[in-house]
Amino acid sequence: MEITWLGRSCFFIKGKGKTILTDPCHPDFGYPLSKPHADIVTVSHFHPGHSYIDGVANSPKQIKGPGEYEIGKVFVTGITGFHDNEKGERKGKNTIYVMEIDGINLCHLGDLGHLLTPRLLEDIGSIDVLFLPVGETSTIPIDVAVEIVKQLNPRIVIPMHYKTRVCDNLQPVDEFLRRMGIHEAETKPKLSLNRSSLPSSTQIVVLNYTNP
């Protein structure tokens, strides 16, 4: 499996048989999507920074909310959460996605706005790779992000939804890294992994923004 970051909360996940694009971002946010091809597209909520399906070249299977889906040996479960800490009263709902591809369990939190409840933890289950928003604006604060890492105890955490050179309306990744005890993070253009290469304890992987 290969994972590349296309900006904000958008990742391109290339498995052996299928490809997934998460939360496609409208180019108005500084990230030109350049029409990538994907078999599956997931949308956590209907904000232009997370739902630009028109930016995908072919006609992917669109997953836009809670439910269980199977597409070519890829299993996706959408779980209802909220975009705020008031059960959606201010910002509405947010779908958490758990994806099983190539024997690896991934969890994309979208714009989660709250700590995970016991019910959500049960629904999410055991996670290998966690896509975690750490830019604070419009989503969880840093202390909640750190606590969610403890709650889920994933093998790999990939920060997302933070400030970059092309998107400056979010907080940078630095404070999250500092709170996780990382002072100098090595960034990678992409993450390649398989079941046997997963670390035994939680590792933070910072990906470089890639323009496809």
C-alpha cells in the first residue's frame, strides 16, 4: 500500500487492487487536485474543502455517509460523529471512515469535533493507520487530538488538516508533534507499508504535500 497526502484531509491510498481518495479538496483552498483517478471516494462532510468529487477524473464509487460498503475486496464503514462538541448543534455531522485494504485497517476522522465516546471506540475497533486532524480550526483542539491517539493506540498516526505553505488558515503541525514528544520530524513524500512492516508501537509519520 502507498499513501500520499494531497493537502488538507485528502489522501490517495493505493492498494493492490483498488485506490481510495479521501475528502477531495476544492482548489480554492490552495491545493490543485489535478484530476486524479480513484476507484473509491469518501466524503466526511459536505464542505468544499472535503467534498470536491468533481475533481476526480473517472467515475468512482462515492461514499458520502454512514453505512457498510464493500468494493472489490475493500471494506469501508462510515460511522456517524459530529463536527463540533455539541452533538452537531453548531456544525452538523461528520462521518468517520474505517477502511480495510490489503489487510490493513485505516481510520480517517474527517473534521471530527469531539473526543471519541466508548460507543465510537467500539465501532471503530482496532486501527493500524490513523488520519488525524491537528490544525485545530474547524475541528478538535490539540489536547483532544493527543487524547484520541491514546484512545485508539494506532500503529501509525498521519497528521492532516494543518497549515502549509499553500494553506495558512489552520494551525501548523508543530504543536501536535511537540505534545507527542517529537522535536524534529522527518517528512516523507509518501508512505509505503504492508502488514509485516507495521511498527509495534505508535509512530507519527508526517507526509509532504504532493500535487498529483
